[in-house]
Amino acid sequence: MQTERRKGHRIGFVPTMGALHEGHSSLVRKARKLSDIVVVSIFVNPAQFGPSEDLANYPRTLRADKKLLRNLDVEYLFTPGNDEMYPDGFQTWIEFEEITRKLEGKFRPGHFRGVATIVAKLFNAITPDIAVFGQKDAQQAVIIKRMVQDLNMPVKISIAPTVREKSGLAISSRNRYFNAEQLDRASCIYRGLRSGRDLIRSGETDVGKIIKAVRKPIEETKGTITEYVSINDALTLEKLDRIDGKVLISLAVRLDGVRLIDNIAAAPGKSKD
Ligand code: AMP
């Protein structure tokens, strides 16, 4: 990267765990627009998986990933090994206060500690000017911005919108676990989020009522378990009792055991995302 920097090139960076899809491609395109060269990393980070999570079964499709990145004219691909990222004796971690105790952090203790630590390490290794993350992982985006600000990291964070299937289902590497019938059922998640957003747009301020509307189509669908549906301030992720400005509706749902997360932004009277 030193050579690229000497040439005066702006470095754009997209960290991923591989099993690349159209969501990742959109991040690469955004990085391309904002910088001169694009670096993508693929690293299935063990530190962000809990003991009962799907680390061993997480989809790994390196050959197809490389092809996709070639087609997007990505200049550099970084695929470090576990020993390189977590050598013997490793003991330095990035920890947060309030911000990781809610939403995903509550259900996945240690997850954001793993995410933030690997992202910080990748930033140090690659020294990007800009890094692009997806709104799909909304709490992650807030946390990374917080870390960069709190630790004076010299990188600009850009957030790209969630890419969805025609059915509304957010594209995810974990969708590979599903067959067509399951994918069809999974579309209940976005239907729930949309009805919540529509209620907010129409002036509803009662969080309980809105959450009920989000849950309805999901709970009517076979094979779902809703872990949480939450309405939070879009910027601070503070939990809200009443709607009063721009909010984030976020949720985690298990469909036939596979854990899916999604979110949607909403504001009273706004008819655009
Ligand atoms: P992952 O490989 O799942 O760790 O995701 C790598 C990056 O891609 C993260 O910044 C995600 O938020 C982002 N991402 C994943 N799915 C989507 C999607 N459907 N739309 C936009 N960004 C996404």
C-alpha cells in the first residue's frame, strides 16, 4: 500500500468475510467511486463468532469470490490466515461501554469486541483513506464510526444502503443455507419492517404498537423465532419509548434455525428511505 500511497492514490477498503454477493459488490462500487484503488479483505474472523455460532459451517467460496472481485476490477485482495491475525500471545482487544450492550450485543456477547478488533487490525495493515460498510449491519456501522472517532483513526467511514432480493429479503451470505421455499418464507422479515416504517410515516408514535405490527407477519410465518424487534434512535441507538424523529427499526429472527438480522430507517411523515 506504501507504493500506492506514494503515487498519491486514495485507498478504498471493503472488509468482508467472503461468500461474496451483490451486497458486497455494492460496497466495492461505492469504494471505487470514493477512491482510486480498492482493497477487499476476506477473513472469516473467529473472534466475532460465539461458541454456539456457525463458524465451522460459515460459507467459504474463495474461488467464486476471486472471480467476482476480478469482474469488479478490484486491485487488491487480502486473505490473511488465522495465525497471521491472531498469532500466539495475542491479547489486545477493543472494548466498548454502553453501545455494545444492546441489540445484537445483548444476544451475541463478545461479537463487537471481535469485529472492532479485526477491523482496527485491518485498518492498520491496509491504511485505507476510506472504508465502506453496509447499513445491513446497522449497529456495526455505528460502532465502527464510534471507534474511529474515539481512537482518532485516520480513515473516513462510508455506509452503503442494504441491497435486497426482489422479495425484500436482505441479501446475506447466510441466505445460502436456504432453499427456494425458505427464501420465500424469509421475505416476511422485510414485510414486517415495512409495516413498521409505514406506521411511523403515518404518524404513529407508540413504540409498542409499531413493534407489534413488525412482529405480526413474521410470527405468522412457519419456522420463525423472533429474538428481538427494537426501535432506537438512528444515530445513537438509544432505546426509544416514543417516536420523535429519525429512528431505526432493527430485528433478529431465526428462520429454521438460521439467524437473520435486518433493519429499516423510518421517520414521521417521510415517504423516502
Ligand atoms: P460480511 O461479509 O457479512 O461480514 O459483510 C461485509 C460487509 O458487507 C459489511 O459491511 C456488511 O454490512 C456488508 N453487507 C452485507 N450484506 C449486505 C447487503 N445486503 N447490503 C449491503 N451491505 C451488505
